[in-house]
Amino acid sequence: MDAAEIHIIELCKKGDSSAQRAVYARYSPMMFSVALRYTNTRIDAEDVLQESWIKVFRHIKSFGEHNSFEGWLRRIVVNTAITHYRRNQKHQFQFDIDDVHATPRDIEAFKELDFTKDELAHAIEQLPKGYGMVFKMYVIDGFKHKEIAEELGIDLNTSKSQLSRARKYLQDVLHTMSKRAQKETDSGLQP
Amino acid sequence: MMKEDNFDQYVRAQFASEAAAPPSHVETAIFNELAAGARRTKLYRLGLGVLIVGIGSAGFFLNQESVTTAIPVQQSPVQVEEVQQVKAQEVEVAASDEQTIGDGTETAVSTVQPRFEEEEAKIANELFETERPQRMERAGAKSMNELGTEPSSQAPALQVESVETWVMPANVTVKE
């Protein structure tokens, strides 16, 4: 963190309204994207964002200067999104393990990955909820297995196995997408 | 060959700079809620302060009242006895006066008071009699007029000499 950022955070700790607005303007796009990733609808994402910012400003005094502020904000959004998801869906993440019929596919089969962010996001959305949560938390947002287990209320080994299955499932989806795209390209070239 | 770590890094890199501008009404809602929360906190603190001051001042005034309240002093048994004796005498005297007067022109109280004063005077006289010296001698009790002297410049000195002097009796014991 640079000196300006530390200063503005200190002002936020004192309840300075203009500093709070400056922090909001700087970090809310990142936080909203995270909220969108963990929720089903845009309205849910807005609710999560609002709840997250209230938490941020109420607990900003507990933030230590030696940590990453962006990482702290990211974790708050993810935690809030998980709480929101649980509250609305009453969903148990463990149930997804048995429901999923993932096709095992070797990661080695992908010699090259050439997907856009939207294609990747679309593929991740197709993951079962439990897998998707663990995958997004571990791969995209940098959570540890221990933290994921605590947040989702699952066993540490369950988190690891869900991540492994999520990777295979995702690569299967991506492989299918790749094949479909190849077919479309071939059919487009034939005439 | 694509390993797990490489796959994770690839996906992470795709989402690293992800950003989406939230709608403006979210910002308004957030800061309205924060302002409302700040107001609630202020009101709570104010109420708490008023409560503490109220309790403190109430305790202070209650303490003050308890300090200033007169503490009844018990009369000694002797005093009570004396008062009771005097009252009993008064009642007796009043009763006797009422019997003697009969016609009701004087009240009992008016007759009791002089009697009581007479009693006090009598007691004081008795005390004086008992404390008075048994034997007293008068010496030099002649006035200047009786001596037939004329006024002169030495008059003040003579007047001083003619002042009556009282010699109090004393027991003198002479040691052998």
C-alpha cells in the first residue's frame, strides 16, 4: 500500500465521509465484479455490494496496514455473497458432490488454452454450485483450502476434492465448447 | 503439457483486472445507511450520557438530603425527669387554682406562670443565702461629706481613699 492509500484509510477509520466516498469510487468496480461472479442475478450482486460496503466501513478500524486492502475487500465481498447465497437458497454445498456427473478429462489434453474471459465465465457458470464456489474462491480469489472449508462449512479434504473435480469438469466443458467452435468454423469454411 | 497450476494461473489472469461499475443508486443507499447508522450511534450515546448524568445528579441530591436531615437528639433521662416533674407541679398548681378561683375569670395558665417564677426566685434566694459568707465586716464606710472636707485639688485622691472596701472573711492557719 502506498502512503496516499494508507492516509485515506486512516481518514475512513475516523469516519471521514469524503474519504469513504473516495475509497468507494476506487474499489467498488472490483467489488461489484466479484459480487456478480458469486451471485445469480445483478440485483443480488447489488445487494451483496451494498452489504459488503456497510461491513467495510463499520469494521475498517480492524484492518491492519500491513495487509492488502484490496484482498481484505475481496474477502468481505466473497463472505457476504456466500452468506447471501445461503440465506436465499438454503443450499448445502456438500450435496453437489454426489449430484455431479463430471467427465474426467486430463488437463494434459489441453495443449493450448485460447478462451476469452466471457467464455471462461460461461464455462464456470455451468459448474455445479458447490464446485463453482470452491473453484472461484481458490483459483480466482486466492482463498486457501482451510479458509474455504471454514467459509462453506465443509471438510478440508472435501474442499480439495471439489476443486479437483471442478477443474476436470471445467476442462470438459471447455473441451466441448472448443469442439463446437471447431465444428462451426469447419462448417463455415465448407461452403 | 498443461499442469494444474498453469490452468489456475491462466484462469486467474483472465479475471485479474475484472471490473464492473455499480449503479449509482447503490452508492446513495450505502451512504444513506451509513449516515443513519451514525445518527443512531449519536442518539444512543446522547441518551446514555443523559441517563448517566440523571442517575448521578439524582444520587447526589438524595445524598445531600440525607446529610441535611435533622437528626433527633435524645434527651438525657435526667432532663426528661426534670421536665416531667415541673409539668406535674404545673398541673397540680393549675388544678388547685381552678378549685380556688371557681368563677372562671382567670385561666389556669395565667396563675401557673407567676407561681413558677416565685418558686424560681425563692430557690435562687435560698441558693444566695447558702452561698453568702457567714461573717462580713464593714470598714471605711464614711463618705466625704461626713468628714467635712472641702473640695480641693486633692479631692480625687481622697475620694479614692473613701471608697467602701469589703473584707471577705478568711480562715488563716498559722503553722507552728
